[in-house]
Amino acid sequence: MPALTIAALYKSRWQVELFFKWIKQHLRIKKFLGTSENAVKTQIWCAVCTYVLIAIVKKELQLDASLYALLQILSVSVFEKTQLACALQTCTPIPETPVGANQLNLFNF
């Protein structure tokens, strides 16, 4: 094979390596859930869509935190009933109502 062809193949291979490095660093895919081509593509596209949505939220709310930090915050507070802006910014939470006097205490001896 000519040297130019080999150089072009190596350059293409390097682009693939850089793509997989970016996936490992940014998309937080620990393992693929399926083995078919469609399953892998679907999982990668879902991860890319999540990454892009978080980038859009970061830009819209003008946040200084990194995308990694925002993903960490959202992964911890995924089941909390908190507004997105308050979860990602420093908002003062609404204080909870105090426990009433008719509440029984299990450990009051």
C-alpha cells in the first residue's frame, strides 16, 4: 500500500481513538447494556442527549460550575422534588414545618 494511504488510515484510527476517549471522559457510560449495534448506538445517543441538555441548562442559567459538577448534582438529587434552578444554584430552601406536639417519639423514655 502507498504511504499516503497508510497515513490516512492511521489518521482515521486516531480520530476514532479520540472519540472513544471523549465518550469515556464525558458521557459516564460504565458499560454497555446491550450487545447489538442498535443497543450500543441507542445508549450512546441517550448519553449525548443528556450531555447536551445539561450544557443548554448551564448556558441558560449562566452557571459557572463545570458540566461534570452539574451532572454530579443532578445524579444526587434526581429523586428530590426541587426546582432545577434551585438544585443547581445556591438558593435558600423553604424551611420544613416543625413537627407537631401530637407526634409520638419512639425513643423518648
